[in-house]
Amino acid sequence: MSRIVKDSKVLGGKPHIRGTKIPCELILELLASGNSFKEICEEFPKITEEDIQATLSYALDLMKRETIPLPVPKKGLVIYIDGASRGNPGPAGVGVIIYDEKKKLVDELCEYIGKTTNNVAEYQALLIALERARSLGTETLTVYSDCELLVRQMAGEYRVKDRTLKDFYQKARGNLKNFKKVDIRHIARGRNKRADRLANKGINLKG
């Protein structure tokens, strides 16, 4: 006999523990707040630890059967990226801002990436931007960076001599294959302030 039941005459049909009027959602809220099984049973003497476990199993089953909608592919994205390092090398962070084709903000990201150089941080920002764009299902994107070295290397105008940068360069080139078209353009630093702020915010996440 199931410990979790639904009855239109009880709690408006909400799932609850059999023989009580205690809704499953209340038990889950208490667990999420840090209450132990024992504490919940002491507060509600009519229920047992087995009832609580049944509630968790019921919630898990609902999640497994829930249909999660796939993200709607974006027709084209415009992305601003920046990487920053305090000390070069030093604590570093990246910032990424993503807009759709109508210039509406889709997402913005900042992340602490450890101790490294400015140039590595710039490539890290590009890689994160490409990965996020791919997850959004876009086929074309325009990426703006104030790092002339990165832009020219990705365009094949500059050779990549540094061994560390070469690894990041090759990863970025490989990720470009996930899209029909990627245009990486240079932008003046003054027009990339928002991404710069995010990159420095990423550094501050180090704590």
C-alpha cells in the first residue's frame, strides 16, 4: 500500500502522507531547510521516517517522468568577451556577455580561472563563450574582443608561438567547427567595459 496518496477531498488533491493531512511539499521544504528525519518526525508524530523516505522517492519519480523542454535555438548571437589577470601572471577571471539577434541580453557569465596570464584569460573567455553559444543551439555568432592578439591569431594573421597559447588556440579552432559561421572581431577597450567589469568580478570570486 502506497504511503503517498492523492485525494481530491483532501488538501485540494495535493499528494500527502496516507492517514494524515501533511502534504509532501511541506516535508520536502523542511528537508531543504536542513531538518533531519528525526526532527521532522518529532514535529509530526503521525509520520515515520519511512513516510519521509517515501516522499523523497515520490518526488524523484516525478522528476524522472517530467519532460524537460529543449532550449529554442537562437538564430544568431552577439558575444562580448574579456579576460583579466592581476599580476600577469596572477589571479585571473573571464567575463562573457551574450545578446540575441535583437540585441536582447541572453546571458552573462563571470568566472575565476586561477593564476595565469592576460592572454590565456582572453582565450579562456573565448572558449567559455563558444561552449555557452553551442548550448544555446545557435549556428552563427559574432564575438567581440578587445584583445588584438587573440583576434589576429584566430584570423590566421599572427602565428601562435607560445606553447600554452597554442593549446588554447587549437581548442578554440576545434570549437569553431560546431557552428556554420563565427566572426571574431576586434573592439576598442572602451567599448568593452561591461565584459571587463565581469572579468574583474570573476577574479574577485577567488575570495
